[in-house]
Amino acid sequence: MLSAVLLVAVGFGLAKSDIISSLQGPETAYASAKELQQAISELREALPGKVTTETIALDSYGSSSNSYHPSHPHSVVVHAQSTDDVVKVVDIARKYRVPIVPYGGATSLEGHFSGVSSGDICIDISAMNKIIEIHEDDGDLVCQAGARWEDINSTLKEKGIPLFFPLDPGPGATIGGMVGTGCSGTNAVRYGTAKAEWFLNLTVVLPNGKVIKTRRRARKSAAGFDTTKLFIGAEGTLGIVTEATLRLAPVVPTKVAMSQFPSVEHAVSAVQEILNNPNGSHIQCVELLDDKMIIAINKAGLTSKVLPVSDTLFLKLQGTDSSIKETANAIKKIFQKHGSSNFEFAATQQQADELWENRKYALMSTIAAAGDSSKVWTTDVCVPVSRLPELVYETKKDLAQSGLTSTIVGHVGDGNFHAIIPFKGEEDLPLVSAAVHRLVHRAIALDGTCTGEHGVGIGKKEYLVDELGPDTVALMRSVKNAIDPLNIMNPSKLYPGDETIPKDH
Ligand SMILES: Cc1cc2nc3c(=O)[nH]c(=O)nc-3n(C[C@H](O)[C@H](O)[C@H](O)COP(=O)(O)OP(=O)(O)OC[C@H]3O[C@@H](n4cnc5c(N)ncnc54)[C@H](O)[C@@H]3O)c2cc1C
């Protein structure tokens, strides 16, 4: 029905604002102030010792020092410890029509877990961090949704199990949040993103209070369409993930290499050639740090060595000693063909760690090099790899014309890049925000996306119609309306037009 309305709207050439307002969700009358207090009392009764309304907690759980989008404190924070706790919260929220905002590691960057102006319950899943079962022979693991990816990998290592979970977003991210944002990271060039089949099964509490499992533990299933995927990238707007079965990959030895190029274009064409080469499957990560980033790294001095200033690729190669050697030789030849001035291959683990430090400290170096009291806005767009040089070139030109400096770090094998833009104070925000806006439109015009991995949250909502078209967004909205007819699950995020203006406030 909604889709039909939109088709008519587009057919009659309606303005984008009209299209977006036609995508709004149902107009829920959220809880009044009195009902909200009743809901909080019921939460205290149902979950003794797990409910907080201290102002400092409400503020800190509702905002992020990594995001400059409008934020709002929550009305109450509940620290869930089990799926049953989550069901209790959802049942009370539904009874009083109070929005719920799921909260995991709080590392997301687009205002994803901000409170809602009409009042909301923030449900903190981070204490649900147990690994429940490890099936080494099957190469999978069952955990609670608050488990952090780094803890999972260190537990596997400590137990001597030669397997790991390859999705690697920000430090501290949890499985529930990673499902929520549809994350990826440096390993995506080899292992794909959260949208590949790394989540075999999810336990989800739906807005109607029902607890579902999206699948069983089998590696493959053709039993109907993929309900697991519904929740990947849904940003907590369709349900709350409480447990997950993760597929694990074998740990493969890696070696690190670094190479300098005369331009981003040279570096990208070298990457394209190596990834399409038979040795391409041995590349676990290929990261681009632009010349400005190298200057920042050298200035910040957080790493062991001063590097030549140039657009630089950092690679992790994986495989047996002989296959890594063969791959390194192939890469060296290809890179030389594309103008590489230097190819450094870490002979020892210590050298490898030292080289990779540069990638690891890229963000911190940008902040340190920008000087005291500087903040940074981190962007995330993704384009077909061949369009990356154009995007980088135009963006650098635009930022310079705007009087902004920026460093660039890219998961270049996927065409995913982040401009890290330092600024001093609130007064600079409009300038930075306008530059980011132009960058996103540039990426979409190059057949790319407004977000390769960080997700939509509040910050990228306005681009979805341009990127996907109104009918695709209307389809997403229809799914949302069917699963969450009261629009209580993380409203005002993800869906354009959803501003959750309360009726009775
Ligand atoms: C320094 C830094 C580096 C980063 N690098 C990367 C990177 O390389 N790749 C990348 O993809 N991202 C990166 N990120 C972003 C971030 O780490 C990811 O978005 C991550 O997936 C968020 O996980 P989280 O647990 O912190 O989720 P949160 O921030 O807590 O939540 C994210 C979203 O998921 C929802 N949510 C949380 N828990 C649940 C649940 N149990 N059920 C349903 N919904 C839930 C929330 O409501 C919210 O909408 C980086 C961030 C930082 C700060």
C-alpha cells in the first residue's frame, strides 16, 4: 500500500521532502509523562537492582563522544542479564508505548543509541557477555549478544582453539551491536562483512515479546528466506538480539607488508590487479593511508619509525610460508608496475607489529597531530573500487577549498574509505557537516553508498532515498511496520521521515 502511494508520488514528481514524509511510520501516541513514570516503576519491580535513572547515566548512555549528531538523554537505563530480562523490558515498553533503545558497546558513530525526545528505555546488553558453547569441530560458537568480538577471539586463543571470528569493527564492539550496524572492518576484503554468513543463528526478542531463533546451528539452510539478515543492519529497530551463533574461521598465519605509491590512483589500480590475481585470496587486509595520514603519523610520534610521506598501502598476507612468499613476490612485481617506490616485507613478528602499528594508530595520530582540544569527525562511504581515486581526489580538493584538513584511511580492497576531519569547536561543525554531506552525495553519484560499514543511525537517514530509491525505502518501512506496528524499537533511527514527534507531549 505504502509502496503504491510512493509510486504515485514519484510519478507526479513530488518533492523529496514530500516523498520522505510519505515514508513516516505509524503515528504512535507514546507514553505520557505519567505513563512513563508508571513504566519505570514497573521496571524497578520486575528487574530489581538493574534499573537506573541517575542523570549522569541517562546522559552518558544517550550520547557519544564519537558522534556530533543531535542526541538526547534516556529516561531510564536497564542493565539486562538474560533473554528473560529483555522480554520483561519489552513487555512493559509495549504496555506503556515507551520506545526502547538497545545499547551494546556504544562504539557506533551515527547517533545510533541516542535517547528519544518523547522518553525511552535504554536497554544495556553489555553485561550479557557470556560465551555459552564452543563447537570447535563444527567451527562455530554460541554467545550472548553483549560479548565483545575481541574477548571472543582472545578466549579462543587462550583455550588453544585455532579459530577466530573475523569481523573486526571498533574496539569494544559487541555482537549485538555488530549485528545492529551490519559491521565489517579491515578483514572484510578476505572474509566479507556482517552480511556474509558469519551469524548463523540469532535469538531475538521481537517487539511483541516473542522470542525467536532465526535458524539452527547448521552451516547451511535453504529453509525459507533469510530472517537472520532481517536483523543485520536493522540497528535495533526490529528486535533485540540476545544470543548469536557465530561461524568461526581457521586462524591462518599472516605477514605484513607496506608499499608507497605516487598517488591514490596508482595504489588503487595496484590493489585491483593483485586482488584479481590468483594470489589475491591470500590478501587478508589491504589498507590505504594517504600522504596526509602519514604526515600525521610522523608528527604524532605514536609509532616506532618515521615513514616516507606518500600514499601508502599496508597489507596482511595470509597462508603457509611458501604461499605468503609467492604472494609477496607477485605483489612486489605488480606494485612496481603501478609505480610503487618501495616494498617492505616484515621478516619477523616484531617488524610486522611495528608496520601494522601505523594502521592501528591512524585515528589517534590524526587527533594527536591536530593538537590539543581538537575533535575529529569520522566519515564512512564506499564506492566500487575503480571509482575510489576519483572520490578521494574530489574530496581532498573540496576539503582544501573549504579550509578543512583531513586524513584518509581506507579499506581500499572494498572501496570503503574514511575521511577523518579534525576541527576545534562547535562553531566549525556546520562547515564539517556540509563537507561530509557533499562527500556522501559524491559517493552515491559514483554508484556507491552513504555507509560502507558504520550504518545509518541518525546521521545518514537523509541519504537513503537518494541511494536506494523511494520504493526500496518503502519496502524497509513496510517490514518495520509489520514487525513493530507501535514503532517502539529504536525509533528516529534508520528510516527517513521517522522523527518520532510525540502526539501528546
Ligand atoms: C575507533 C573506532 C573504529 C571503528 N572501526 C570500525 C570498522 O572498522 N568497521 C565497522 O564496521 N565499524 C567500525 N566502528 C564502528 C562500530 O565499532 C561498529 O558500528 C560496531 O558494530 C558497533 O557495535 P557496538 O556494540 O558498539 O554497538 P552500539 O554502538 O552499542 O549499537 C549499535 C546499534 O546496534 C543496536 N544494538 C546494540 N545492541 C543490540 C542488540 N543486542 N540487539 C539489537 N540491536 C542492538 C543499537 O541500538 C544501535 O542502533 C568503529 C568505531 C570506532 C569508535
